Amino acid sequence: MTNQGNPSIAAKKRLDGNLDASTPDEETDGSFEQSPGTLLANLKAQWRARSAGVPELFGSPETWYDVIMELLTQVQVGGVSDLATTPHLPNHDTERTWSDYWAKLRPTQLLKKNDSGSLDLSDIGVQFMTNPSKPALALLLHDRVRAFGELLALFKDHPRSVADANKAIQIMYPSLKWESLASARRRIDWFRALDLVAESGRDTDDAGKGTPSIIFEIQSEGSDSLSMMTLVPPNALTTETGELPELPPTPASIIQLEKGFDLQRRIHREPKFSTLPSPRGISTRKIDTIREISIALRDGLSKDQMDEYLVAQYNNRSGQSIRTGFRAARIIEETKGRVFRALQGDVWEKLE
């Protein structure tokens, strides 16, 4: 997995996408060298461990960092006991509650929700607040979000529009399969928020028609951040090394959860939802989907909210098939008022 809890570790390492994946790890001081095959396998596992989604905040990207710092500072000073209240953001007009911001910031793992329902800084948040900065947040997002630094690296070649960057990243990493510009745009919004890129002009098509596209150019902050990121080169995803990545033992809670899939296989011989575990086995992509949905349902969602989430995240028109299958496998449960809650949400969130 990635060094999610310690961005400073990631800052000590760099593997440029144009370099051979057998480049020695600078952290080891030569005392431990991974074989090229093991390194590729570890990089592939690192790529898969990152989230496909991108955390978003409300308002303009130019305000995101300041808002995050305001929120983290308030939590650091006194915690938040009532998520229905509104945070004090003197320089930003908002009617959003702490619950709204918690949902948006959860993928960053900067905050944690206690059993009492209150918010505190997580271990990652405590470490970040010891020396907060935009480059530190960029490294944290790179560790958490798939194709974050890899997309930023494309701007080193020349300025690009969102459409150009989207096309280039999918040529390099065909497995992304982004169906629209939204995924690239969300990442570039964070690049703007952290001063990694800046608008350098506008461009039109060869005929001079259509709405001009905004062109973004990498800044010195972006180049500095890239020098501290471990990028996953494309050949790490396409080369079959036959070697397994170095992974920690599977927790007992997850082993028990996987046993529940046996019941689901008996009930759903032909699952309609493509990411539902099937009798042919459980792929990494399906495990990622189970993890993402379990985290989203950690605190419970109503039927309508769950349907809305599945449509937005997976383009799934009906949540009935996944609700039935996940309940049978004891991944989620239905509580009063048709609220669906993940039974292992906390476990998945810690492993993410």
C-alpha cells in the first residue's frame, strides 16, 4: 500500500515516469535492494491501492486550501462534537454543516470520526498540521488518489488543456478508462488549488471555432512537488513479472468478510451489477468497489441517497441488485427507516 500516513516518506522517494522502474529506492541507502520484478509488482499494488475518486470541496478551487486549513485548525483547537453545526469560516460564505465537510474530506483521512460521533484530527491530520503546506497536501493527495502525480507530470512537457491532458494520460494508462473529462478536471482543479499549475492562456481549434479551451502551465511549486513524488510508470501496470508485491497479512475481519461471499454466490448466480463479486472470483477492481461503497455507507445512507451515490459513482441505474447482494454477503445491513449501513466500514476505511 502507499505511505498514506506519512507524506514525508513519499517525499524522500522519486521514480520518474520516464525512468526505468528498477531505479534504486533512495530510502534504503543500499542496505536493501528490490529486484526489478518486485519493484514493479509493488508499484502496481500501490497504483491499485489508491482511490479512483477525487475529494472535492465546495466553492472555487482557489479557496479550497484556505478552507481546509480553517477546518483543520478548528478541529485541532477543540474538536467538533455536533456535526449538525456550521463551521466558522469568516472569509468564506457557507451554510454547509460539519457533516457536509466531513463527507468531502473523508477520502483525505485528515479527520477521524469517534464512536461518540465527534470529529478529531486523525494521525495523518496531526502529522500534516505539524508543518502544513500546499506541497505537503499535494503529496498526501498523490498518495491517496490514482493518477494524481502522474497527470501532473504531463504538464512538464508543455502546457495543456483539460481535454489534452485527459487524452494523454489515458494513452499512457489505458486502464483508467475515463468516460468524460470530469476525472481529469477534478485533478486539475486540485493542481490549481495548490498552485501546481496556473492558467497560461486560451486556445481554439484549428478552424478558430468553438469555445476557447483554458491552457494550464506547470509552476515551480508543481515541479518541486513532482520531485518528491513516487510516480508509477506505465510499464508497472503492463509488465507481468510473476512476482507478488510485499503486502501485510490479511486482517481477520476481512477474512471473515470474504467468507460471506460464499452465500452471495449461491444467491446470485448471474449478478447484474458488473462490480458485484461473481462466482468466477473476486478481482482487485471488485474489492476496490466493495471498499469504496463500504466507506461511503459507513455512517448509513437512505435508499434514495444510496441510489444517487451509485448513479454518480458507478453509473448504476438501480441499487436494488447491489443492495440485495451486499446484504446477503453481510457487507451492509438495513436499519430503521430504510437506512443502509456498512457493517465493516471502519475496517475498510483503515485499510484504504
